[in-house]
Amino acid sequence: MCHYQKFMSEIKYLQQLIHDKLLQVPFPSHPASLYDPIRYMLSIGGKRMRPLLVLMGCDLYKGNIDKAINPALAVEVFHNFTLLHDDIMDNAPVRRSKPTVHAKWNSNIAILSGDAMFVKAIQLLMQTDETKITALTEIFTATALEVCEGQQLDMDFESRTDVSLDDYLEMIQLKTAVLLGCSLKMGAIIAGASEEDCNYIYTAGCDLGIAFQLQDDLLDLYGDEQQFGKLPGGDVVANKKTYLLLKALELSNEKQKAEIVLIMQGGLTAEEKVQRMKTVFNELNIAELTIEKMEFYYKSAMDLIDALHVEPSRKQQLIQLSEGLKVRVT
């Protein structure tokens, strides 16, 4: 078996372990209207990337994976709780090709089921080595609050006309990236890594999270429809303030800026909006500049991983996972 095949086999094993353990998380049968939506939300799939990072962070330092399972599940349950509430706020009808919880039941049920998921996440977090509980609780709860801050900023951006690139990077750091950093750091804490390495791996995870969000922004417009399963340009149609749009506004001349404003004001079909905005972006080399920014954060993460105080061979799994998440766009 070649090195890559061995790596993929190990990743699939960990993903299957997470999947099986997630299905075994005990939820009462009564009241069904509270717990059935939770079981449904956790059953509709996902990459399970965050719990995978917890296990990988632990394994990196030769830690006991069994002690990291419940904290990893806590991260995944929390992540799905945030998605459930995000869907309500976005009035989204579909999640992972399935009806969202609020669409399948109603918003009140979805809110309360989400609250119960957060409680269950805390309970799972506590089921580990008791000497690590304080440190894990501190990073987990701090991160949970930051994710809420990021979601609030994202909603604030909808009505703001002065959002800067720095504002946007702060928002995705909080809403998306910190949970990846938290996941890796939790695994390292469980394994007994040094404080210095815990801080390095946390920042590496955050940098990877920003890089992957920038990639998602790019793929929304420039990704292949067949490969990614959705029509391109959804962010443009929704006038969403992404890195691409904000970079274009920063670089555009008066004519280009006027065109962007006109496109966003409405009166065009979705296809017209996407094509005209894409034309402006192409004139300004926005795709290339976004890739450049994405690579900056990716390199920063790789440099931090390189600085970790473990033998190089043990870093390869995390490096290969990071490389595997990168998608060639242009």
C-alpha cells in the first residue's frame, strides 16, 4: 500500500469511527418533538472535519484517541447546532440536499432542539480525562462565543455599506476559522502537548479555516457546477459581501464601481447579475488575487505545523489532509 493510500485508509477509519460514535450518542425518545430533530440533523451527513481534527490533533502527539472521542463529538454536535440556528436566520429550506429542521418541523422546535444540542455538546465535552476538563472547557466555550460573534457580524454586514476587507477577514476568522483551530488544540491538549505547541496548532487551524473560506468564496462563482452540485454565483445573486466583492470594490475605478452598484441594485435576472459581476471581477483579476490571499494563509498554517515539536513523519497526516482540501479553481 502506497503512503497516500495508507493515509486515506487512516482518514476513512477515523471518519467511520466518528460516524458510528455519533449515532450512538444517547438522546431520549420523549419528547420526540425535541429529540427527533436532533437525530435528524446529525444523520444527514457532512464532512465531519472538525471532530476529525480533534482526533488528528491528539494522534499527532501520540495521545489516547479514546479520550478524544467524546470531545470530538462535542465539537461536531456544537457545529451542527450552529448550522441549525443559521438555517433559521437565513430562512434556508435545504441543508445537505435535505429539508432543514425548521422547514421539516417549525422554527420554534428548531430553536429549542438547537438549544438542547448545545447542552449535549457540553455534556459530551465533560466525558474525558478529568485532568483536562478545565482546559478543554475554557477553549471550547471561548470559541463558542466567538462563533456567535462571527455570525452576528455576518448578519450586520447585510445592512452595512462600509464593510472592509479587514472586517470580512475578522468575521470569517470568528464564524468559521476559530472552530478549526479549537478542534486541533483540543486534541493536542488531551494528548498533553506543550502550551507553545497548543498555541501553534490553534493558529495553524485558524489559518487553514480562513484559507478554506476564501476558497469557498471563489468556488461559489468559479467552481464547476457538476463538481460542486450547485449553480455558480449564488453569493452574487444574494449580494453577499464576500472577499471577491470587497476586493473588487477596493480596486475598482469609478466606472467599475458604478457597474457593481448597478448590478447589486436589482432589475437583472440572476444569470445577468452573475455574468456582469464576473466580467468586472475578471477585469480586476479578482480570482487570482483571492487565490494569492488563500495561499498566504495556507503557507502560514504550513509554517506553523512545521514548527511543532514532533517528528516530521507524524505531521504528514495533517499536512496531507490540508493539501487534500485544496481545490484547483483556475
